[in-house]
Amino acid sequence: MDLAEFRARYSLNTLPILDLIDTNPIDNKLRQAAVLIAIYEIDNQLQLILTKRPPHLRAHPGQISFPGGKVEHTDANYQATALREAEEEIGLVASNVEVIGALPAHKTFTGFEITPFVAIVKRSFVPVIDPGEVDEYFTVPLSFLLKQYNRHTQRFERRGISYPVHFIPYKKHFIWGATAAMIDLLCRQLSPSPR
């Protein structure tokens, strides 16, 4: 898949659940966050940018995540949060990003509501990692993620309620939770096959 096909599939394919999620009430108790699902073309192959959080962080230490973070009162909107955090964490400046849409907000067990913005990196860049927020920067080929057999879901019970937990093993990394769920949702939207 090239960038043109990615754009077409993203904009033309819709998920049935997208229409339902917008009607859900917002839980004001949840802390608001935004992330950037950045697609980066490297050597004619589309890659998804991911980071590994440092072990010293209080929230989600050592987990794989998208560049992003908590909404600050100085952010104009959630998209501004995702772009600001991407620049702070990995040196990806907003002028080098084309945001093409957003996925539904994802609520976590840890008290966050995360709004993911889908974007394309326009030009090559050299990541500049903030070691206070990022332990490792890496990319995963979109072609790997699009193969359904690489994305897994198991049920997890919490307080008597069963929830799906998504996970994606990739090389030495174990992508799971909200990040894997958002990847799965993006891949289902890009899939040309019936769901």
C-alpha cells in the first residue's frame, strides 16, 4: 500500500461503530489525552511510528505508545495536544505533519480518554528523543499490522465485567492495551474486506 492508497482507504472505508461512538456521553471524570498515529514512508514502505515509555514514568511505564499525552489548558484543541506532544517527545514538528482524520476516543482502565489523530509525515526527519518521556523510538511496517493474524484479542475480566484486550507482538516489542486497540481499529478501517 502506498500513501495514495492509504489516503483513499482511510477516507472511503467506514466502520459501523464509528457512527455509534459519537453518541456516547463523555465521562468528565476521565483525564483527556491525545495521540498522533503517524504514518511515515521509509524506503517506499509505510511505517507506523511508535515509542516506548521510560520505566520511571508514573503512568504506563515501559509500555509501547503513540507520541502524545495529556491535554494542557494552553492547547487550542485535542489535535494541538497530539502535535505538541509529538514535537516534544520525538522532534516531529507540526509543519511536517498532515492530519487526515481522527479515530473515536478510547477510554482506558487507568482513567484516560485518548483521542487518536491519524496523520502522514510529509518529509523525512531525524527523531530527537526526549529521554524524560521516551525510552525508545521505532517504526512498524503497516503491511505487518494490516495482516489480521498479527493482531490478537483476549478477554480480560475486571470487577466482574469482561473486556477485550488487544495485543500485537512485534520483534522484541509487545504492543498492547489502548495502543494495540487503536492500531486494530485503524487496520479494520483500512481493510478492504468485510468485517
